[in-house]
Amino acid sequence: MTTPKHCPGFEQFKSLKSFTCTCPECGAKKEIFSDEFGKTHKCDKCNKEIDFTQCKLEG
């Protein structure tokens, strides 16, 4: 028996990208992954909805 080089399910997640957006209400940072763009997201700090289509690329 051999030990796998990656955890199970690795292949389906290896091409994901992460994005960080600043909440327009409170300024807190929120990170999402590229497979989550179709979902609604709320700020972890103030619980307001964040529209990731309005986020600006930083860096």
C-alpha cells in the first residue's frame, strides 16, 4: 500500500483562487474563493452583505 501525495479531493480544489474584499460598511476584510462568486456573502464583523463584484483588486 502506498501513501497518497495529496489529500483526497485535492484535484478539484487545486485551481481555486482567493480574493479579499473590504466591507464598505465597517472596513473589515473578507476572503472568498473563486468557486464562491455565485453565493451571497456577509461581513463577519457587521453582518452586512458584501457585493464582491464591487471590490477592487489590491496590491
